[in-house]
Amino acid sequence: MPVKIRLQRHGKKGKPFYWIVAADSRAKRDGKFLEKLGTYNPNTNPATIDLNVDGAVQWLHNGAQPTDTARAILSYKGALLKHHLDGGVRKGALTQEQADAKFAAWLDAKEGKVDAKKDGLAKAKEDAKAKALKAEKEVNEKRLAAKEEVVVEEEVAEAPEAAEVSAEAATEEAPANEEENKETEA
């Protein structure tokens, strides 16, 4: 029975979520499988991969062939490296302790890279948020400045009208006062 390590699609439309399974190559994509080895969620950044490395290595020892995407995931998580190191142990090129030490060193280096990427993404997100806040503050300040200019222009426009009205009132009152003065003199 030819066994494949492949992805089995789950999740809803537009939001895929995959199980990493060992299945008979003749079985349907989302059908019967022999063993669930882990999960893969491409919706997060970086993608979330939960993999039973020892189980995957055991299936690789038994002759299971990974699909292209599954091979990339197994390589990313170190299952292919562990399979390769186990081959060296079987041939006598390495001891089990040396193979375990190499695998642990590789895992530490890989974890450091993933953490650096997560930190970089978080920093970029914070920078984008700060930039957006700064731009929003500038827009609000411009809006307030424009509103204050409109209010000042209205006050300036009202002030000459008030001065004209008071000047007209003064000219109207002045003749009336002159007439009253003439009447009182007569």
C-alpha cells in the first residue's frame, strides 16, 4: 500500500485549515487516513504548524512519500533533517547522541529565526499604527485650523457690518439731533 504524507483540507470557505496526515495514496483528499500527524494553519503570519516530528519521521522510515507542500512543511519543522540524521546513525557515521545534538542545535537556530520574524512583524505593525495615528492627528489639526479660520473670517465679516450699521445709526441720529436742536432754538 503506497502511503503519502499529505494535507487534508478543513475549515470554511476562504479560511483553509489543514491536517497533516499519513494516508493511502488512493484515498480521497479529505477521506480516510491512517494517522493524523499535525495541523497547518496558513491564515496566521507566520503560518502556525503543529507537527508530531517523531511520528512523521517514523512514517518516512516506513517509506511514506510526502507531497510537495507536505515536504516543505516537514523540512520547515525539521522532520526531514531528523530522518536524514537517523540514516547516518543506521549507517554508523554518527552516534545517536551526536545526531540528537545536531537536531537540537538546528531547532534552536530555527526557533531564533521564527522569533525574529515575529518580533519584526510586531514592530512593523506598531510602526504602522504609530504612523497612522500621527497622520490622523495632522488631519485633525488641519481640520481645526480650517474651522478656526472660518470662524475668524465670519467674525471679521460681521465686524464691518456692525461698524457700518453703527455709522449709519450715528448719521441718522445726527440729523435728528440737529432737527431737535433747531426746534429747541426756535
